Amino acid sequence: MNAAVVTAFDTPPRYLEIAEPVPADGEVVVDVVAAGLHPRVRSQADGSHYTSTDELPLVPGVDGVGRDPEGRLRYFVLHDTTQGSMAERTVIDPRRSVVLPDGVDPVAVAAAMNPAMSSWVALRRRIAFEAGQSVLVLGATGNAGRTAVQVAKLLGAGRVVAAGRNPERLGELPALGADATVSLAGPPDDVAARLVGAAADVDVVLDYVWGPTTTAAIVSVVTARPDRGKPLTWVEIGSMGGLEASIPSAALRSARLQLVGSGQGSVSTPEIVTELAALIEEIARGSLAVDARAVPLADVETAWAEPSAGRVVLVP
């Protein structure tokens, strides 16, 4: 069969012929219908993700939609494996999957589930989020952050502040549920002042940026908080702005600030699987705007190199 294959961490995957996958006990082989090219997959393929090993070659892809031996379409999440979803066929554990309802677009599911799960799981499983609370999405112009704005509203946020760098995409977010927007472009002091004006009293921050931007944001928001005794939960989800952020000790001592991480390992697999059906139902209902672009698996090298505002989905 054919697959996207990573043979070196410093080069894109290539479309190659490989051996058929062999299932272990309890596993099944599925015909892959759609596999999303997420940032998580890129970091898997270049060896930079915190779960990565040095094992090569590997087929990238952490999730997807496949047709099982009974002919049913399933959304699946893979174990950490070198036998990923960007192939004509792959091996799944049915317990880490959910059968799709009739009529659901598999490309939309493959595009939306990974970015949507980052905020959905954070709000549903990682913290005690309550309807009516206010949310700041830091990094809202990326695909996952854009989806997080919608997810926060869907789960009952009373107010959502969207902060990001891309002015065009930032301007689209009010139509997706953002009550206010903040540009993260420009000098740090200017960014801090804008965040203070729009988000000093939020209850939850979903942070896809991290790095120096987060350092400045935490200091400015905590310092300007009208009531420093009001809980502020800062959820670190992504690291587009840097892998490390220096948090002054005073920020933790002078306000009721809680730092929480949400990602693979901080939420158990059974908890994640429990959330799959509900999120797929919302995608099927059209509750989330899905910006997907289907690309043939054979064109994986081209797709890898081309920037895209939407989510690329590889289809065998």
C-alpha cells in the first residue's frame, strides 16, 4: 500500500509504498478516508513534539476517519505509533474510536476534531469551567485558537475575548462568537495595554502562544485585575510563541492565579474518548465553522510545503 513516510526529521514526508499494517489482538485494520494535517502532526514528523522518539521511518498522523471491516466510518485516535493515519490503511483500537452518524462529512470531521478537542477537553475535563464565565483565547487567529472561540461560546462562555496577530483572521472572529478582539502585533507594552483594556477580569485563559507573549500577558492581566482574589485559571495548550515562558513569582503570589497544562498526558485517554461523540455531534450539527481543504495523499510533499489558512486533510 502507499503512505506518507518520514525518513528524516529535516525533510517532508514522501509518498512511498510500504508493507500492509498488521493488527495486534483487539485491533482492526481500517481503510483511511481522511487524515488531518495538524500542527501536532508536523511536530511529530519533525521530531519536535514532547512525545517524539528517534524512531524512523514513520508514517505521520495522529487521528483520522477510516472505514472498518463492517463498512462503518469511524473517527479514531491513534496510540503513539510510527504507523500513523496518513496511509491508505492503518491499524486502530476500536476502543479509541467512535462510529460517525450517517451523513457526516468525514473530511470536516478529520479537519475539526483535533483542533477542537484542544479547547473542548481543556474546558470539559481539565478545569472546572462554568457557564457564564469569561474566556480569553490567546492565539485566536490560528486554526485551533479560532475553533476555541467557537467552543467556548458553545460550552456557555458569557464573554469571549479573542487575541491574535493576523489582522484579517482577527476581524473574522466576531462572526464566530468573539465579543471583543485584541491584536497581539506591535511592541510588548502596547500589546499589554490592549489586553488589560479587554481582558483584565476574565476567568479563564486558553493559551496557544506561550513564550514571551504569555509572560507579558500574565504580568499585565494580573497587575490590572480589579479583584485579585477572583480566580484566574490560565490553561497552557500550545506553544506557537516559544517553548518556555518566564513567570515572575509575584504574579503567582499577588493574585489567585492557577497555571494548568492541557494536552496529551494531562488528560487520560478514556476521558478524551468519552468526549468524542459529543464533539462529533456538534460538528455534524454545524455548530462549528470548519475550514477544510482536501488534498490527495499522493500530493503530501506539496501539501506539507504550502501554507494554508484552513486545515489540510489528506485523502487516499
